[in-house]
Amino acid sequence: MECSRKELLDCFSCKGCVTAEDVFSAEEQTVENAVEMAASEKGFVVVSVSPGAFSVFSDTLGYSEHSVARKLAEVFGGTENIRVCSTKDASLFSIRETAREFLEQTRRPFITSFCSGTVCYVERKQPALVPSLS
């Protein structure tokens, strides 16, 4: 396999699609879309809230953080398909899943990144590596 290097210009070679995708993704993440997704048979929505926001909600509303999570789930439709969690929990889950993936595929390349452009780069420039994305 040929070695490759990701350059900053690669992110712009597709005329700003990373930025456009990020904007599109943010515009699609509305309460209405989450409620609609949770109401569908196959939909499942996870709402991530920062620990600081949980504390503010808890102090302002006079509820425990667990109660705040339940109240937020109600705002999003209150179905079984809604989960509200702390971003701290989401980070820990992500780390555990990444470690599990790494241990399962120790003999293949393993690509993980916080950069949203990495997926676009691999798909466009190195499609053979798509199965290695975490």
C-alpha cells in the first residue's frame, strides 16, 4: 500500500465541503427533527448535554441531574427512543468503543480522528482505507 499524507490543502480541494457538511449537519439537528426521528420505528436519538449545562438546569429548576435528564427526554417526545446523557458519559463510551475496535482489528490499519475532514479525505483520496475508519 502506498503511503499518503494529509495536507491542509486536501481539506479545501473539494471546495469547502467539510464546512458545508458541518453547517448542514448543524442545521439538521433541531428539536423537531429529533422528535420526528424518535417517533419513527427505526429512530433512536441520543441527546448529549455538557456536565455544566446539567448543573445549570439542576440549580435553576431545582431538580436532580437525573430528573433533568428525564425532563429533557420529555421535551424531545418522551418516547423509549430518546436517551439524554452527559457528554462526559458519551466521551467515556466513545473511548471504550474505540479501544474495543482497536483490539478487534490489531492486524489492520486503524484510523481515528477528531477532525471531521478525515472521513471526507479517506473517502475521496484513499477509499481502500474506509473499512479502517473508527
